[in-house]
Amino acid sequence: MDLSSEPLHRILSKYKFHDVAIEELQKVHRIHPGIKPVADTYIFTDGTRKDLLKLIGNIPVKYEGRTYNLPILLWLMDSFPFTPPICLLRPTAKMVIREGKHVDVRGRIYLPELHNWDHPKSTVVGLLAEMISKFEDEPPLATKDTGDNKDPNELLAFVSNIQINDAGVRQHDQPVRKVSVVGGGDLGMASVMSILAKGKVDKLVFIDIAESSTKGGTVDLEIFNLPKVEVSKDLSASAGSTVVVVTANAWTNEQSYVSVVQTNVDLYRGIIPRLAQLSPNAVLLIASQPVDIMTHVAWRQSGLPPMQVIGVGCNLDSERLCNVLDITLNTHTQAWVIGEHSDNKVAVMSNFGPGASQQPEIAPGSNSVKPLLDRAFEMMKNRAQRSWSVALSVADITHTVLTDKKKIHSVSTLAQGWGGIGAEVFLSLPCVLGLSGSARLAGVSLAQEDDAKLRESVKSLANLVAQLRI
């Protein structure tokens, strides 16, 4: 790969890890010689510009016995390869983007490798291999319909989005928006009612787990026979769900905190693998406590990609924070509460207000906004997290996933690789949510005090997980 041209050399010289970046680019060239580096200007969502490198080229994707060359573009940030590329499709005038599990309507690509980026284990070569594999299962581009004489082999979206019904007739797949709530009790009941009130759900299954300490409520639902609600004690009723909400807990009278949490882990072992098997494409939303630990446990036990397993985390706190900033303090800026769901959580602000057309980014830590956030936090102190309020948060997240809204929520997600976090822990971070699950916003430098709280949480959570038999 020739990197000696003046524009490439000039931009590469500004990269923080210049030598490592060049080595990574050479590896890409050896495996994919058709993918070339180009110097260009990247425009961030706040309108600022930066001269960066981008990789452009095609990847070969096999589908229905034919090979298609899908055009892609990878923007390399100046901290590459220690931060993941921003990956996009480059459809030609004759192509349309097929929005799906790994691609949004704008053509941005979301993959597990990007979500869990951790160089040197993560590489562009490995990312491209995963991209090819995923796109062979679910092609992201299709040929535009120009009228008659369609070539069915070229209309990938049509071919991959049809099914055979019981009568043997091919027709377009019309997925049912199904949600399953697993675990009875006040939180389970409140979640069912809140999700129904939000709408956008075609079927809701409420599953009471006998082993859970949060039982009850299912008999009343059966008596009053609410529309769209099915009550069951069998996990198989959850099959084919778009979202699976888990509220089950198994609290005991054990003396140590580790023993109490282990009881919940043991309960999950009997339900999570089965739920994942029955709904392999679902987003698993965890509301059991402690939420960061139990979301981590659910991810490990499910075998699902991390983007499909999230916890309610600090979403409720984040919405309350925005409300205080907006209504009480008249500060119309989007903000989130991040970190462990404990006293160590911290607040961060967005570069843009809630109504901005650009996708928000986390603003770097600043002493100028800290007094404002501290005041808002103080005003939230006496607000308890009761079952109904947590359930409203559950419904809010569920609604975003069902409608593929791409709204940003602070949910518990795999934090490894974010902001220099090396440990495998789950923390609340701002994530774009949709049908394909979660995609974290990029990490930033936090204020020293906030960063110390986050590091303390990482250490505490990693220590607890190490003591559990998952």
C-alpha cells in the first residue's frame, strides 16, 4: 500500500498512533488490495471538520450462488486503531439500502466487532471478515426497482424478505411486534401495563416463573382478559419475541451479598439460555437487580451478541435529569446519567439539545457545566425508584426498540473498550437503540472526579463478577 503521497502522509503524520496505524493499513492491503486509503474531510455532527483518512472499496458477498461486490467506506479517527472505524455503505445510484439488524436507514453499519472494539485483538481485517459473514446472511443493499423485467437474483431485498406460508404461497414477511415479560410481581405487572399503554405492541406475553420471588399478578390478568395479553407459565410462549423483558428475582435470606446475587444468577441459568434459543433475534432487556451484574450474567448465559443484551440501568435517572434541566432549570440540553447503578453514577451532557437534527455526541467533561449538573442531581435525590417508575422506563426502552426509533438511552451495556475501560463489565452508557439492539456513543474524556467514580465502579463490578459462578 502506497502511503507516500503528500495528502496521505500529511494526514497520517497527525494520527496519535502513527506507526501502529500504518502497520494496520498494511495488513488491510495484504488481504484486501482493492480497498484503498483516501484523504478527505470528515464532518462531525456539530459541524466541525477534521482531515482524516478513509478506506474505500468493495467487499465480496456471496448470496444465492452469486458474488456481489458491496461498496463500503470506513472513516479512520485520528486515534485509530485504538478506536473503531465509522463504517458506512456506499450505495450507487442503482442501489437502495435495506435497513436491518446491522445497517440503519442511512447506511451506517453496526456490528459486534465495532461494539466490542479492543485493539490489538480487534483489527480492520477481522472487522471486514465479520462484515462479509453478516451481509451474506442479511444483504444490506438491493437493486432499485426500475419497473418490468426484474432480475430476481439481483433484487436481494425481495429474495431475502419473503417466506412460504402454510399454503405454499410466497409473500412478504410481516413481523409481529411481540414482547414477552418474564417474572411476575409488582414490577412485572407494572411493565405489562406500561408497555400496553405505550402501544405499538401486537402481542404481549406475561410469564410467571415459579422459582422467582417476584411471583403474582398473573391470575388477575387472566380474570380480566386484557386484549393482546397472553398469560403463561411456560417459557416457550415467548418464542419469536422482538423484545424479552426479564424482571425475575430470586432473593433469599443469605447473609452475604455475593450469596444473594448468586441466587439470582442460578435462577437466570434456568431461563436465559432458553429465552435466547426461542428468540435469537430479540433484544433482551434486563430489569432484575443488581441490574449491571444481572445484565452481564444474561449476556454470558445467552450467547447473544452484546448489542442484543441491555439493562434498564440509568435510563430512568437520565430522563429525570433531562426533565429537571429542561423544566426546572430551563436548560434545554440533552443529558444522561452513566456508570454503575449506584451512588457512583455521574452525569454527562450532549453537544446538542433534544431537538437537534444531528445525532448527539457526549460532550467532554467540563468544569463549566459541573455546577449545573450537580444542582440537577441534588434536586433528584428524593425521587425513589418504585416499581411503576421503573416499569415506565422499561416501556420507554421497549417502545424505542419496537419502533426502531434510534433514540439514545442510557442503558446497561458492555463497557469494555469505552473510554479506555479494559475490564469486561456492564455499565450504563448512552446507546442508540433500535430493532438491532444497542450501539454505544463514542467515549470521551470525563472530568477527573467523574472518571475516578467510573474507575471505582469498574473495579467493584469486576471483583463481584469474579466471585460468581455464572
